[in-house]
Amino acid sequence: MLLEPNRKTSIKHHAMDAAFILAGIFSAAFGFKGFLLPNEFTDGGATGISLLSSAVTGIPLYILIIIINAPFIAMGWKTLGKTFAQKTILAILGLAVVLALVQFPTVTNDKLLTAIFGGFFLGMGIGLAVRGGSVIDGTEVLAIYLGRKIGATIGDIVLIINIIIFSCAAWLLGLDIAMYSMITYLSASKTLDFVVEGIEEYVGVTIVSTHCESMQRMISEKLGRGVTVYSGKKGYGKRGENTEIDIIYTVITRLEINKIKRAIDLIDADAFVVMNSVKETKGGIIKQRPLQHD
């Protein structure tokens, strides 16, 4: 019996999520056992707490990963839903099993290389898990939960947590290890951003111009991008102005910014243009290759 389209899509999505989470587990485990654990380095967040606790107490990391992330899973169940929590449980249990049973070689004892590449593989693992709809580090879940309770921003909460972790690392493991661990955290954070948001950055462009039709043709024909047109009214000066005007919105890659600026200036040098970063796009034709002719 043929599967219905919606069911096929659901199965495909679940399979992709499982593949992302599995790849994330092995990447993070390699970062732990190939770099960080042999050199007693730590990281930020729940991962850093687990590494620091393992270094100080000698308790295996695979046990601490489960214990320390358990409260965050409970918070995630309340704040982000059952599906997220279930995937996170499986991801963290999977990571613990891989850490306990799979052997990875120690790649290097060089402190700088350990900090950079340990953070890289750990960040990639966390990012892939996030792409799969779960986490293997519950810090942001805690930040979201506390943010809703006390009104602080997620960034502020994560910063405070990491200051505490690295201060403890400096006291317990030494200042040098703590500073190298900060490099690990920065490497992991940047890699996480690349994995979750993608290397290719998109830019949303809003254009207010009296030459709307020419702008539409330029974006469609020269850049090969889709266009959304809003109806608006001009409003500037002390009293404002109620003249009707069309507002154009499109999404381009950052490599096309200079090209669209030049094209806009040729059509209407007085156009009002606003550009802002776009983290992710879905649908439309933004991910197709732009037209090559000028």
C-alpha cells in the first residue's frame, strides 16, 4: 500500500532528525574523548559542568551527562513540549552509551589544538542535535525557563552561568586550563552557529520607491529572486503624508548585496532601503541559483 504524502513527509522528517541526532552524538563524543577529557579541559553550559565535575570527582562523564542534564529535560518538557523532551532524552542517553562503549583515540595533547578542535567537534555535535530537534546540552533550556520566570534575557542567563563555570574551573583546575577552556567554548559556540544557521547568510531587503514596477523587474529578472509587494503609505515630516505607495520585500544572499545596491541606485537613487539579517528561509526560490546575466 502506498503511503499518503503527509505520512511520507513525516517519515522523511523523522529519519532526517534521527540522522542529525546520531551524527551529533558521535561528533560530540569524539570531541570529548579525542580532545577534552584526556587534557582535562572543560566547556560552558551543562557540558562544562559535566566535564568539570568529572575532572574533579573522577565520576565517568557518561554518568554525569545524564545526571546533570536530567533537570533541564524536565524544564524542556514544560517549556518546549513533549516531543522535544523525548528526543532530548534519547539524544543524551545515546551520547552516554557512546561515551561508555565506543573508544576514540587521543588526537593531540597540544593545549591550543585541543581547545580549538575539541570545541569544534563538540559544537558540531550540539548543533547537529539541535538540527534534529533535541539538545545534548541543556543550558539554553534552563535559560529559556528562567527567562520566562524572572524576565531576564537568554543571553544574560547563559553569560552568568558560564562566568560561574569558568571561575570554578580556574579555582579547581588552574587559570591556564580555564583560559584554554574559554577558547573551547568560543570554538564550540561559533561552530554551533554555523551548523544551526548555515554558513550562507541571507539578507532581507525592504525597498520603498516610487519606481516599484522597475524594482520588481530588476529583482526578478536580474537577480532571479522572488518579490513580495506590500501596500503602504508614506509618512515623514512633522505632519506626515498619506500618499499610497508599494513596498517591496525580497531575500538575497550576502554576496548579492553590492549587486542589488548598484541596481537600486540606477533605478531610483532616492529609494529608501532597509537591510536586515535573516537566519533561515524555507520555500520560495531563495535557495535556487540566481540568474547569471547582468
